[in-house]
Amino acid sequence: MPTPDTSGPVPFITQREGEDAAPDNLTLLPHIDGRLHLHYLDGDPRDRDLRDVLWARCSFNPLDARGQPTGRPQWKLMHPYRQLMCMQALRCQICAQPARSPLGLIFLAGPHDENPGVAQVLTNQPPVCARHVRTAARLCPHLQGGPTVHLAQSAPLYGVVGTLYGLGADGVQPVAQPGPPLPYSHPDITRFLASQQVRRLHSFRTLDLDQLLQELTPPAV
């Protein structure tokens, strides 16, 4: 696996040293719909996404003069709120600017991201803008330097990755650790603590990086 170049840019979604998970501080309360809903004891509306799912809290380091997070990158981790910000608003995971290109939305997948037995393509990796395709391919460890490109015209929200909670002998406790994405429509979503948002690719075509770069290059006049 290639080692990211720490002297260059760092993806906006990458978690940094010093950005730590906050204490769970969780409770399960009955709701008018008859189900238990997960809450923080000191809940804040900003703890939830647009589908009202609770998110794992994580601290933020100060930003530098360019508006980028500071601190040594933890390359294999995504900051939950920065991942949510980029995925929910379809912003580039490298620079956090709008990601849609003239060809559509560019999603990059690594060799372990695909499930041949599943017809739909789900991704927890926010898109990249045309400017930062090469950068993402070089920096992101899960791509291993040779990404598959999914060029999508739409990518509706699907669900979240995280931890399912329930009531046990010791009170509120995890009952299922991170696994396959849980759809937003799932009945257990009210007891879920999310850490990554997932989209389902729709109306897309698959190509390699060289093909994408060739299509993005304006024809010579």
C-alpha cells in the first residue's frame, strides 16, 4: 500500500491527531412512535443529520489560514462531521468545495470497496472535484493508488455506518458494532449512532482513472 505524502495537501475529511471522540453520554427514551430513540443527555440539534439520525461526537482542531484543519493526519480515519458535511452537501473530500464536474459526480472506489454479489453500489467516500482527482488517488490509503471511477449523474442518500445501541444489564450499551450500512428507512435507525453517511450511486458508468482524466481534458483547439 502506498504511503501518503505528508508534505502535500491532506483531505479535508481526514481526522487529525487531537480530534478525539467525546464520551458517549447516551440515553434511550421512548418516543410517540412506540420505539426507543437514542439521545445525548445534553442533546443539541447539531448532533443530528437532516434525517434526524444521531451522530458520534468528535472534537475539532483549529483551522489554519486556508480554512483547513490542523494537526498530524490520521490517514485511515475520517472525521465524522467533516465526512457528513462533504457527503450531505456533495462537496469534495479533499478541498470541501462543490464536487459536481461537467461530467457528473466523481466517486472513487478502492479494490476492497466493491461487493460483486450486490447489484447496487453504495459508498461512504464523499465525491472528489475534477481538480483533485489525482490528489485523491495519490493520498487516500484505501484506493491503493489505482482507483475505480464511478461517474454518477445522481447519488441519493442511502443510510449510515455506525453502532446500534440497546438496553442491557448495564443500561445503554452497543448491541451491534459497525457493519453494513443501515438504510435510513430501517426501523432500528432510531437507536443508531452514526459515524459515516452513505450514498447509493444511480445512473452511473464505471471507468478507470486514465479514461476519466482524458474525458476531463478539454480538446485541443
